[in-house]
Amino acid sequence: MKLMIDTKECIGCGQCKSVCIRDNIEIDDVAYETGSNCFECGHCMAICPTKAVTLKIFKGREDKIVDYNPKDLPVSYSDMLQFLKQRRSIRWFKNKKIDKDTFNKLLQGAYYSPSAQNEQDVEFVVLDNRLNDFMKHVYNIIKVEEEEFFRIKQFGDYIRDNSIKEYHPLLWSGQQLILTFSTDKTSAVIANTRLELLAYSLGLGGFYSLFILKADEIDHDKLMEFFPGIDKNKHMYSAFIIGYPKKHFKRTIPHKDINVKFM
Ligand SMILES: Cc1cc2nc3c(=O)[nH]c(=O)nc-3n(C[C@H](O)[C@H](O)[C@H](O)COP(=O)(O)O)c2cc1C
């Protein structure tokens, strides 16, 4: 049993039952649990009008509970759209590092992210001091595709003699990198996107790297040697270089039309 139901507070309204997708709640004057199907999504707890339902796993984390009026949206559609319009990839950064408190602020976006089966198994690595070691590790894996991709060849040349190039061919002027690991690709990407958007709200910027991700596709086991503390069933599904923007864009640029089929 995963829930604590305060039978004195419960008014038997059935709202908890109506949002439970695991048929784990029934009403007999008051709510009760029918079995152990619960996957701890917390919908029952979040909708209860009298705070009668609590998930046992949330005990001690009451400070994370915030009441809000569902009719008050904190961001308007037009503000949100304008925010998305103003987003651009940032590859040129100031020589200033993001501190741990700021990273923790960004991770709040991931903390509230949805995940497949409510697994909540997305985890992050922030590479800073060990970034160069990691990039060498990546190169040793992706170099098998050097003939195919000019950018990987450039990366190899850079590692062999980094005095000859002004910018890193994969990181540009980035000095910090966020990697996202999960068993489920979609959950990882969603979590990273939220973190990315919060970054823009704090005046930070960054870009995703496809070449770094290649390391996981080419030799997952070797990649994971760099991260002995991470479960090998998880994959690196997102690599986001982040920092304080040095260049500031002034206008939006049109995109190709989006193809949508309404069927
Ligand atoms: C999955 C993904 C991988 C990307 N890989 C790289 C990359 O390896 N190097 C890079 O400089 N930019 C990379 N980008 C950034 C794109 O090039 C960029 O989004 C595109 O040029 C459009 O620019 P904008 O993001 O400013 O709209 C990547 C973006 C995505 C979504």
C-alpha cells in the first residue's frame, strides 16, 4: 500500500479515484486503496480538496508541496511563445563559469519533468574540471567515423595539437557540459529541454551536441567506463554545452513550415 488516507478529512468526493489510471482507489463513504497497483504519480494527492491523501514516499518532503489556483496560469501564451521565439543556440560564451547554485536552479526544471512509467530515473552529469578528459574519451570512441565526418577529423586534429585552433570543433568556446542519462530516451530529452528553457530564463545559453552523443551509439560500454557510478542500462541521450552568452541575437529568423497532418 502506497497511500495514507486520512479518513477524518476524506469527504468521499471520488476525485482521487477519477484521476487514478491504475484503478488503485475505490470509495466506500471514504477513499481506500484496492491493491498495490500504485506507481506513485501523486495525482490523487494533488487533486484532493481536503488534503486527505498523502503518498508515503513523500513523507518528509512536505516543503515541496505548493498550493496553487489551477485557473491562474503563471505565463501567458504570448509570453511563452515570445520566449520560445527568442531562443537560439549559443556557441560563443564569456570566460565565466556557471556556479553550482545556478546549476541547481536549472535542475529544478528536470525535477518537475514527467517520465515514462513515472520511473524518474533521469540523471545528469555536469562536466567542468574533467571536461577535457571526457572529450578525449569521446574522441577515442568516435574516431572510427573520422573519415565520414569532417568535424570528427577536425576534433582529432584539435586534440593532437590544440595550439593551432582558436575554437574547439565540438564545444566551440564552451567550458561546461551537461549530460543526461536515462533508460528512456524521451524522458531524458524532455528533462533536458526543461532545464535548457530555465537556463534561458536566467540569461544563460547553450547548444546540443550530436557528435558527443555518437559516443553512446558507437560504443556504449566504453563510454560508460567514464561514469562508473551510473547504471549501464542507462544511455547518454543528451549533451548540452552551456554558459553565459557572449553574442546576443537581435531578431528571429524564419523556419521551414511545419508539416502537420490532422487526421
Ligand atoms: C539534436 C541536436 C543536435 C545538435 N548538434 C549540434 C552540434 O553537434 N554542433 C553544433 O554546433 N550545433 C548543434 N545543434 C544546434 C543546431 O545546429 C541548431 O539548433 C540549428 O543550427 C538552428 O539554430 P538555432 O538553435 O539557433 O535555432 C544541435 C541541435 C540539436 C537539436
